[in-house]
Amino acid sequence: MQNPIVRTFVQLASAEQARNELLAAGLAADNVVIDVRIDETGPVQGNFTVGDNPEVKGKTAYTHTYAPTAQDDVRDCQITVTTADAAQAQQAVAILDRLGALDPDPAARAAQASGSTLPH
């Protein structure tokens, strides 16, 4: 078994597409895990401010001020892929790269590829 491959996506839909393609490529469902990182206090980004919008009067003031934005569907998604061998790992990395997955630790990957180690 190889070291897990960890990548991130900005949107959940992209992570789910990657998972579907990885499963179609033959990886076991238990070996492709998506973890959505959302703070339980609310959306990652939004238009939160203190108090109501002074330009909006009446009942809609709060609703207008705290209305969901287009960014509310943006999430920090981590996908972890565990492969059986190096060939499957290479295939998984190719799929993730093609779909725009981000490497959360490129320095470690570069060190690993060159055969050196990073200080702890």
C-alpha cells in the first residue's frame, strides 16, 4: 500500500467529480474519501457585517444584509486517495491533476520526488 495522496478542491462538485472518476478507474470506494471543511459557525465566506444594512429599511434589512452570496457554495474539500501500488497512485494523481486538484504541501512532494527528506 502506498502513502495516501492528499489533494484539495475549492468546490465540492469538483471533488465529487474526481471521486467518481477515481472509482471508475478501479479504486475501491473506501480508498477515496472526501472531507468537507466547513466552520460550524457559518459559511467560509460571505457578506457578514455587524448590524443591519442601513440602506435597507423594514423587515428585509436583516435578510438583505445576511443573504447568501455566490461564494457560499465554495468549500474547502480535501480528498484522500489510498492506492494499492505505484501504478494506481500515478493514475490517481493524473486524474486529480487533470481536474484541478491542489496539492496542500508541494514542498513535501518535491522532496519526496527527489528522494530527499524535509526536516521535522
